[in-house]
Amino acid sequence: MRTFFVFTAASALGLGATWVALPASGNAASTDAAALQSRGETYAAIAASYSSGQPFRSGTGSNASSRAEAARRAMASCRASGGDDCTLVLEYSGRGCGTYQVSNDGADYAWGWAMEPVGADADRIALSQCQAQLNAGETCAYRARVCSSRGGTPQLIRGKENLNEDDDY
């Protein structure tokens, strides 16, 4: 099986490299799920709803024993907060924090996300990514953060840019 490597938001901004090997074909998360669960990993997810003209809503799920459980918790929490079109925007395994930051413009929104061992680092990187997409005077006013306290080194399962992939949980 061929592999390719992706790196976290921190490495893209020159804040330290974290490389994750992913299979070149197929669903990386499905391929690695059994291996992660066998190591006793925990999972976390953020879901967000940002319909045009509607307030930003989000939900999180953390310290879940499976990817599916983290996703279910995040989606349920997002819907309970009033989100009407919740979608998963970040999923990871391991101990650490994930942040999703979005602008206040529901039509052409800007966003940023990060997954790091320390929540403040994830917040800073996500905000920087979001702000880089905006004009002067615009802000990335809305943030969702999730942290997991158990598991190994955090590993990205998926972030915002590959939301259109079909996922089987």
C-alpha cells in the first residue's frame, strides 16, 4: 500500500512539525481505526452549524471509546444548541485539543482549525488561519474547542478541508 504524508496546522505555520502517515487510497480513518482502538485511544469531534443568516452553533464529543461515538456526541450536542445543519468539522484521536474558528459572516465565511496537545496552541493556530482569509476589520468571532484527557499523541482523522468524503463509522 502506498502512503502519503500530511502535516498538522502547526507545521504549516512553522510552529513545529507533526507528520501523520495516511494510506494513498481508501479511507484513512477506517483503515487505522482498529489499530487506534486496540491501543486504547480515545476520540474527539467538533460539529458546527453555520447556515447563512443563522447564528453559529457547535457541539463537541470527547474521550469517546470510538470515532462513531465521538461523532454522535458532537452532532447531538450541536443539534441541542440549536444547529439545524450540523456537520462534522474536526475529528481526532488521542490526548489533546482541537479548535475550530469561524468568521461572523454566514454567507462567505472564513475558517481555521487546529489540533494540538495544548488547547491554547490550537486556539492560536485556528484563529491565525481564519484571520488570514479575511479583510481588515473582519473578525473570526466564533470558536468551538474540544479536549480529550486520555490516549496517546493526538492524530488527525479529518479536518474541514475533507468534509465531503464519505465516511463509514
